Amino acid sequence: MSAELRSAQQAMLDAVDYKSWREAAAELDRIQGLAEWKLEEASEEYDWRLIRSRLRQIRQLRNEGNAIRLAHHLRQGLHWNLGNIGNPELYRVARIGTKKLIHDYVQEVCDALEWLVDAEAEGWALSDKLKFFHDVALSYGRSALMLSGGATLGLFHVGVVRALYREGVLPTVMSGSSAGAIVASTVGTRKVEDLEDLLDPQNAYYHFWRVLPFRQMFKRGSVMDQTQLRRAVAKNIRDLNFEDAYKVSGRVLNITVSPAGVNQQPKLLNYLTLPYLFVREAVLASCAVPILFPPVMLMTADETGARVPYMPLLRWNDGSLKSDLPMLRLRRLHNVNHFIVSQTNPHVLPFMSEREPGGRGLFNSARDYTYSTVRSQATSLISFARANVPIKQFRRPFDVATSILDQDYRGNINITPEASLWRYAKVTSNPTMDNVYRFMLEGERAAWARIEMIRTQTAISLTLERCLEAVELQATQGAGNRRTATRARLHVVRRG
């Protein structure tokens, strides 16, 4: 190994921010000849001929200044993962980015969309723009960041969120269950300009755990003090309902909760499904792991704004039990078709790796086979046991176990910590400040390796959101302030 190679590798390991990590990673790519791979258009991993053709057509139409033809061309050909450019294999070769042709195509599409916002042409009225951007945004879809459960390991999520936020690629739609609900709600109840301070470890409260005295455990039916958890939630999360949280943050916050009783389904709580429900109680319920904490009654605002119980006969607990990653409901409610997952569930981590599921290689295939086999066998055994338990009340633990095994814990892009004894030892303990920094840095570093993949795969949907907002603002303010309003809204973070 050359000294130059060792130096670049060490620089990556020593990096404390994305800029220095990216520079070191780019240098490693250069040393190992991967820059040449990026310049080669041809690859069996995607339809490079289609992407090259589309790029040339879009570029030509924009250069000609033909807004009508460009909009028509984009409307019928702008689809998520066109030509398989989202294929994970394309992002495993180099440490930074992928094929230059893919980057150029994505950038050209974003530039064309921005150009259309201000374009003026006969037959391209404001009403046409509104319909175009609304329809394309709807058909293209959007991305969501999903934060899993994981107790104290959920501090890893804070580092992931901070890394994505600082690089301008934090999705508008976020979901969280259990520990992930705390992180998502902390972000989803604050203004955008407050996030940098909010994500500083010194500005948050991390003492969520307090073991009850032995006598109190039997009295309350739980091991941990829920009063301490409630105090920690209150210190980190603003006391808003979901509708107000959306108005304040501009983010679509989603929290999952599971029913404590029978004959109920898990719920996805957000500003559409339950707008007047208060976020704090929703988070408290999503964190209520059975045995550790008692189930929670949700609270809502009545027509006068007063805080009242929501369906007082029902209680709710840990969202991870039945809906750790609510992909189906996010698809239906928020038009999400691309999922970025930060996964810290202790029972899932041993089966996860840095490689995406379905990737090539003997080890990756063996891991996927082992995971699917173990899950299938365990599900069969639990189903058999449940069917033969004579006492009906004893079946519920088997129902919970089945729901945990039946869930899919992976997304399109997965960000995970390494499974280690040190992490498992910290699952239900209050972290020291040193441990907080360590968890967060691990989350950031894990996210850094995915940043350019996320940037490329979310650029078009984020640009569509901003363009639609800009055109809607034009319609509100009138044509006189059109350009000023547009430029105030459009801002794309770019990397070479």
C-alpha cells in the first residue's frame, strides 16, 4: 500500500465534518482510478443510452428556449428511477458519487425545471405552470426519512439528521417510531432556522431512563419511570398538535403507535390523519415498550382548543412493535416512493450491513439467505405455538412477536451503525455526554457515505417541491413580483 493511499484512508478515518471526509474520499477514488470509471457512460447496471438521449433532448429544448416542448417532453418522461439510475450497484463502486452521465442528467432536469418556473411563452400561462408542476410532482413522487426504534441507540439518528440537514438533503417527510419518534418530533416541531442549534448535543436533554423502586414496579406494572420519560420528552419537543407542528416546521411529521388492546390496528399519526392530536403524548406512546413502560392515553384538542383525551378507553404503546417503518401508509398519504431508513433496532442490526439487500457477492447473498430463512422459520414456530396455546390471554405475546418478524426493516437507502456489545450495553441507560457525541458522530459518518447517493436520488423531487411552491407564490403575489418571489424560493445545494 502506497503512502499516498494510507494518508487518504487515514484522513477519512480522522474526518470530523463532511467536507474533510468528502475530500479524503474523493482523493481515494482518484488514487484507485475510480474517477475514470465515473466518466465511462456505458454500464450494464442502468440504461445509459436512454439517459444520454434524454439528457441531450432536455438540454437542446432548454437551449432553444422552447418552454412548451420542454414541458411536454418532461411531463411524459420524468419518472423516478428512469433507466434504473437508482440501482444501488451504481453507488457501490466509488466512495463519492456515481456515473457522471447520471449526475449530468439529474442536474439538467433540475435546471430545466427551474427555468420553466420563470419561462414566458405564448401558451405557457401561469395556470399551465401550476398544472404542470402539480402533476409532475404527483407522478414523480417524493422521498421520506424513516427513523426506527432503538432506545438509546436512537442517538445515532440525531447524527444522521444533522448530516442530511447540513447538506441540504433532509426530506420534507419524516417518520419515527419509539426512539425515532423523539428525534423526528424534535425536528418536526421547530422552525427550520432553529435546527442547527437544536442538533447541538449541548442543547438537548438525554436522561430518558429511571428504574423504579422494586415495590413501585408491581404497583405500576412497569420497570421504568414514565414520569422521567415524560419530562425528557417535554424538554426536547414543543407542545404542539400535528397541524400546528406542520405549520411551524414545514415538515410532514409522522409517528407510529401500536394498540395496547385487541381489535385495533396500529396508527400513523400526522397532520392529515389526526391533525389536533398532541405530539408529546404521541411520542410518549410510541416509546412505551411493553414491560418497560405502561401504555399511554393520547390527548387531542377539542373545538375550543382545550386538551382532552382522545378515545379515553384506548391505550397505545411502542410503534416499533407493529409499524417500525410505515412505508405503505406513507405511500398512500404523502406520495412517497423513495425511502431513506436510519435503522437502530437491536433485533434488526445483526442482519443488516453496509451493503443493500439483494447486492452481489457471496457474503451478501449468504446474509440475505440467512435472514430470510431465520425469519421464515421463526414465524412458522410462533404461529404454531400461538395456535396451540390453550389460554387466549397468553396469545398476545405471540401476536407481537409475529408482527415484529413480519415487518420489512429496509428501505431504498439504509443507514445503520455497526452491531457491537458496547452499543447493546447502552440500550436502556442514560448516556454520558461523551457517549452522546460518539453516537452522533457515528450517525454522521454513516450518513456521509450515503450523502451523494441521497443527493442524486432526491434532487429532482426536492426541486419539484421548490418549483411548485414558487409557482404557487407567483399566483398569490401576482405577476408583478414574479421573479423576486421565484428567486427567493429556489435554492439548490449542489456538489461537483
